[in-house]
Amino acid sequence: MARPIVIAVTSDQHAGSTVALCPPSVPYDDGGAYTASKAQSWVWECWQAYWARVAQVRRELKATLYQVFNGDAVEGAHHGTTQIISGNLNAQAAVWTAAVAIPLAMKPDKIFGVRGTEAHVGQSANAEERIFDGLRRDHRPVVGDPDTDTASWWHLRMELQGVLLDFAHHGRTGQREHTRAGAASLHAHDILLSHIKAGHTPPDLCIRSHYHRFNDSHDACPVRVVTIGAWQLKTGFVHKVAADSLADIGGAIIVIDKGAYTVEKVKFTPERGAVWTPAAA
């Protein structure tokens, strides 16, 4: 009988952002160093806790481990932002290297890299292709796209024990709290219909990212769409367009066993910040 398979799915690490996960210190090219903020240190602790949970599930099930990185691994230098640790992308690469060392230490059986947003990871997601090609050259178990022979995928589809899974970075979401669940259901139905019209087998489970919020169509449709969280807190842009929202920090753990799947959402909720009172003055 086939062993269970644990798939650890994370995305939107945005390594190099001043409001995303970061190790305690990052060396600069000219001899200085960047020190992680209190908020970044909390996200870093969450990152470690997530992978500890993955290790626990893998150990309890005696499972094979796959790791899927679902886009936007690094922040890049975009739109004139000042919320990056350095305009030297080597410093951002150092953050990613420290972050990925934690899951790599688990010696996964397979690694998959999905391409994210070009504003962050460059034209044709070249930063992510370099990341996963580098891991492949380092003899890590990276599974590339056989259609293009690249180390990373725009759209990753896999069938495991009869379960058809579908991964892509960009999905959809509602912009309001009361419309978000409906958006997931609509997306699931669109995916189902597009496959049926083309005469293709619809996926059982689709994983999407990008919006930094968890969302789930559940059983609203034979196709289930789950959007996962991120590893970046609110940027200045988000403070402008979604001032009341909080990012969902975390990832997903999918278990494939005996031809069925389960999804565990590992979610960490940040605090809203201090409340000023006259007594504090």
C-alpha cells in the first residue's frame, strides 16, 4: 500500500520586505547588516512553527514529504517602494536562503517551485527560476516542468493516488469580508466549467495564493479552491487599499492517503497594534 504523502504549501514569503519574515540579521554587501524588526521576528517564529507542524504530521503518518513554494518568494524592487531591506537583491537572496534552509533541513522527497508576480520576481519570474534552478543544480529533489525543462512552473498539476491537484499563484478573492467566501465558490465553479467545456478532467483541489488571506470554497462545488496565507504583514500599499484588514500568516498542509485528501490550514493572526490611552502619555 502506498505511503501517505504530506504536501507542505507556502507562498508569498516576500523575502527582502521590511514587513516580511526575516532572520535576526542579514549581512550587507559593504560590511553592515540589517536587523529584523519585532514584527519580522514574530513572522520568523511563525515560519519555524509552521515547519515544526509539518514535521510532526510527517512523523506521525510516516509519510513522504513534498514541498510546494507557490510564488512570490522574494519582494524585489518595485513601484519605487522603500519597504525593502536593500535595493541590492543579493541581500534579499540572503533572506530567502536563510528561510528555505529550514524546510530543506527536513530533506523533502520532492520540491516544486511555482512562479509568482512579475513585479516581485522579475519578468517571466526569472528570480524564482534562478532559485529553483539553483536548488536543482545543488542536487536537491526539484521537480521541474517537463514541457519547458524549466525548474519552476507557471501552473503545476499533479495526480497522487488518484487525487488531481492544481497549483497556481494567482487566484481570486472578494474585496469585502462578506463577499470573500462567495468569490471562492464562483472561482471553483469557473474552474469546473472550463475543464468540462474543454473535455478535461477537473481537478479535485486547487491551491491559490497572492491575496495573503485564507479562503476556501469547501464543498460548494466538486472542485475545491483553497487560497492560502502569506509571510508578509501589511505594506504601505495595503494600509491604503485595505486599512481594516489583517494579513493571514501561514500555509497549508495537504495529506494524501488512500485516495483521499485533507487540508489543514496553519494560520497565525497578528495583533492589530497598540491602543493609545491618555494614561500612556
